Amino acid sequence: MKYYILAGEASGDLHGSNLMKAIIREDPKADIRFWGGDLMQAVGGTLVTHYKERAFMGFSEVIFNLGKIFRFISKCKKDIETFQPDALIFIDNSGFNLRIAKWAKPKGFSTHYYISPQVWASRASRVKTIKATIDHMYVVLPFVEDFYKQYDYPVHFVGHPLIDAIAGREQVDPIQFKAVHGLDERPIIALLPGSRKQEINKMLEVMLSVVEDFPQYQFVIAGAPSQDTSFYETFLDKKNVKFVSNKTYDLLSLSHAALVTSGTATLETALFKVPQVVCYKGSSISYQIAKRIITLKFISLVNLILDKEAVKELIQKELNTKNLKKELTTILDEYQRAKLFLDYYDLEQKLGGKGASEKAAKLIHTSLENN
């Protein structure tokens, strides 16, 4: 059968690659065409457009790039129509994907959504569009299944694919990793500033401001796969700062603590059992808009899933050197770390165990066979 997959950022590329592997196991003759990244391309199939070409962050950035976005949408529609897939699979990235879904559903394409748009966080009115345009929804967070029940929309909770991605990785050799990247024997504090240039610039400015206060630790920036190494060079002028490109999981597996930009990385850090401080600072325009439409108590997935503030969140003006130093000191305390490890254990139990990609692939393939 023919599958067309749309993923729009680094996390979507990761989950898309694992979903593709699972689809191929279910359907060895699968013909897959996709929008994604290097990880999906490594699995096989045909890459149409790399997510790096359309990585825009925040409301204001999207507005300034509307012309380019509309050209991508037009290109995508034409390519789908030419390919005529049996299944059209969307992964997160709702701004782009729901526009394609609105167009695709009336044309008779079988529509599937893996990892729901964050309608539970803001603009719940989008549920109406989802119900009208998405045949099958596969959610990866337990509370999202309950959210959709309010709207009489049955969905499949398949568990979170990050559990599989982390469990399936090769273990890194600590001695070799440190030697290759010029690290010493001091405990590592990982800096995860995000994947887009705008957010990296904002996050690293504050994260790096506390480096000199913790000389007994070494700080290591996790470079995003979407950015060239040269982009990070301006941030590496401090003595106690190192850089690792596209090795975030290896870095987290060896880290003592982390400063993490809000997003999927907060959950990844938790699953590696690394104490963290969650950071977020957007442009003033984007933040003011977000404040008016987002209805959640927390911004990190860790706290949302646990329904309490297990990890500290520093947002906008609260993200400053003084607060970051205080909160980093807190998570370096052994008593506080022990409490957080218990919360992380509870988190993993709530996520439903291994097999998310396999469950989703099986459901997609079965639905096509039953049509």
C-alpha cells in the first residue's frame, strides 16, 4: 500500500522514522513518500521536503513567512494528488497539517493523525475541524484521550513513542564519548536550547549566564540536527562550555542535570531520569498572543502528565540569571533529586509502556485492509 507522511520538525522526524519502520514490518511492500528529515530518510521511502526548510517559531515568525508557507501547502497538495496514497498520515505540526487535512478529506483520502495537535492546550475549537477531517486519531498522552471524550470523538491511546526511541538506542561508552568531545570528568550539565534559531538565541543567552557560578560542573550544549555546527560557534567563547552536535540522547544519558527549553525535550530529559529546569522565552508578540489563548496550568509535558509542578518552569521574565541559578542549585541537591526521581518513575508508568509505533502502524494498516 501507499503511505504519505507529513512531519514538520525534529521530534516529528524521530517519531515518523519509528512509525515508518513499524509500517514496513506490518506491510513489507509499503511505498512511503514523506515530508520529514534525516531520520525518516534513513529508513527509506522518498523525501519530498526537509523540515529544515519550513522551521518557523512563534506567531509573529509564522506571519512574516506566510507567503513561503502557502507555497509549501500548494506544493504538498499537488504532490499528494499525484501520489494518490492509500493513507495520509499527519504527525503533530497542526498549523500545516490541518490545512492539508481540510483539503484532503473531501477528496476521499484516508486520513490518520499520529500525535494529536495540542488542542487540549489552546484553541479547542480545532476539535471541530479534526472531527470533520481526520478518520483516525492516535494519541500518545493519556490525558488527551480523556480530553477528546468530552467532544464525543473516539481516539486510540497508543502510548508514547519516546519510550521506544530511548529504549531502542545503543548505549554510549562514557569514556569514548568524553574523549571525542573534549569533556573532562566533572559532572555534566546539559543545555538543550531548542531546535530553531530564534529560540536557541534566546535560550542560550540566559542558560550560559550561570556557567561561571558552577565551576565544579561542565556545561555542554546539545546541538540540534536542524542547525549547522557553525551556528553555535558564537556561544562557545566561555571556558567551561562544550558542544555536542546531534547527540542529545547520548549526552542526556551521561548528564547530572539539564536546562531545557519547553517542548518534547522536557519529556525526553525526564525519561533519561535527569533533573531539569524548564525554560521558555519567546518574542514579546508571540508571548502576549500565547498568554491569551493557552489555558494550561503548566507548559512542560512532565508537569502536564503528572498534573503537578514536578519540575520548575521559568517562563518569559521569570527566566533570568538569578532565578536560573537558584533553581539549578535546587536540582543539584541530593534530597530534591531523590524526590524528582520518584516523580519521573510515576511519569513513565502513566505513559503506557513500550510499543507506541507498532500499535499505531498496526491500527493504520488494519483500517486500510478493512476498507
